Amino acid sequence: MSKEVKVLWLSQEECIEAGAMDMEMILRNVLKANSWLGEGKTVETELCHLCWDEHAYAGKRIGIHAALVKSEEMAVASVKGIPSNPENPFKLGMPRSNGIITLYNEETGYPFAVMDDTIISGLRTGASSAMGAKYCANPDAEVMGLIGCGVIQDACIEATSLVMENITVVKLYDTSKERAQAFVDRWIKLGYRFEICSSAKEATVDSDIVHACTNVELGNEYIEADWIKKGSFHSAVSIWDYKDEAVLLPGNKYCMDWKYRLKDPKYTFSELVADGRLKEEDIIQVSDIMNGKATCRESKDDVVFFVTLGLCITDTTNAYEVYQNAVKKGLGTELYLWKNPARF
């Protein structure tokens, strides 16, 4: 009996060839993973953040995630590491983040694939934000406001275009007008009317759906309470854009993708719950909406704040499908973990 263990290495280019940039696939798996989370078919560990500068969570850091999916479609475990340095695009002309995910056999615990997760991680973030809009925004929302025009916002607009059918106008703001114009040039194909705004306020006040994707650090919140439109949906992808007064407006509703993360003190909802200004029971987990156990929006006038926290189960489900596609296509390089394990 052979005791060798082989691991398939998949580069970013090979992952893309195997479907890593297929937003329809990414979104489908994000929805399935969140539904499975609500059904108890997944295990998600606490996120570990290694920060070069203490408490600078939007600065140079490494995020370490792990997950286990035990559904009728797959039984697979994973560990993901994703370093992030906001200076890389400006100093190197290279991506801010780079991710690697290892997939493990659920029965033996042996790895069977190591692959780029940079593309999947970025797209599943945008897909998760769009998932919030799908279940919490007004279905007839017409105006989308975008703050920040980087790669995560690319994913947000693409995914949102797949779940919100009535969007006609996109108002966007970035500190760089050139970056904003390049964003419009990339997405004019969606057929929306794009308006480049001169301020974040202008992009927010009349918008039905707002995705905030910036590098704002804790303590630099800037979105005011009087910017919030009645009936609007807000996805705080970068977490610290909104001032507490905006989040805590009377009558606001709250949703997130995994309530366990309220134990982590560095998130907006977590801090507000810890301070007693927001009740945990008033925050809905999106999987409960998906699985018919709860509702969040009760009227067209409700303002809903949604937080997606980057669940590794969404990386895992997508990485596994990319792996399967790669095997079918004959992609990747097989490497040995060992040919015969030492001392056994």
C-alpha cells in the first residue's frame, strides 16, 4: 500500500483558468456557504490578525483563517493566510493583499491542494457584500453609492449587479479622480449611469445601496448621521467608515454574516454591543434570513447596516470548486508532501 501524499499546487493564473474570476460561481458558493453556516454544516475559527503596528487593523497585517465544511456537497477543511499591506499598490504597483489557501482531506487531515486565494478572497468579499443587499436592501433600489474605487469595489459592483435588478445610477467617490474614472471605464459595460462625485457625502446621501471600501483606520470615521437616506442599505466592507451616530440612528436595523464575531472587540457592532449601546439580539445573522428563520427589513423606510467579516467557509467552498475544475482541466503541479512518512 502506497503511503505517499501528493499536493496539487495551483498558481494564480491556473486558478483563474479554473474559474476563480467567475463571479456567478463565487456568488453561488458564498450563498451556499452562508446557508450551510446557519444549518450547522460548517465550522469557522476565530480570525487571527497579526499586525505590524499594534491595533492598526487597516495597516500592514496578516489574517489567518481556518474552516471546515461538512455539507452534502463537500467535506473539506482549509487554512488560509492573507497578508495585506496598503502601501504595496503605491510603492510597488502590486496588489495590496496576497492569499494562499491549503485544502485538507476531511477524513485524514492530509493536504491535497495549495493554491492562490488572492482572487477568490477579493471576489468573495464583494459577493458577501452583495449578499447583504440581496436580503436586506429594498428590492426596487435604483441608486448605488460607492466609496473607494479599488479591487474590492470592483467585486462589489459586479456581484451587486447580479442580485439587484433595478439599479440604474451609480454614484462613486474616490480620493483619486483618475482611479474613479478608471473604475467607470471598467464597468460602463453594465449599462448604468455613472456619476463621479466630489465627496463621500455626495456619493452617500441619495443612494439606496452604499458599499464603503476604503483604507480608513479606527478613529477616522467620517460618514455622518445626516448622510443616511431613509430606506437605504449600507454595507460597511471596510468597517470604520461610519460614525457611531450614523449606525445608531433610531429605528436602524442590523445584519451580519456571523454573529460569533461579536466576541472580537475590533468591529463596529462588537464595540457598540460591548458598550451597551446596541443589543446583540437586535442583530440578525444573514443565514437566518436565508433559511427562513428571521427577517431584518420590515418596511421600505428601514435603514439596514450590514457587516461582512470575511468568512473562511466562503473561501473554502470556492477554492474547492476551483480545485475540482483544475483537476478536470489537468492544471497545476503535483508535489510530494512525502513519499513515505518518516518514522512510521
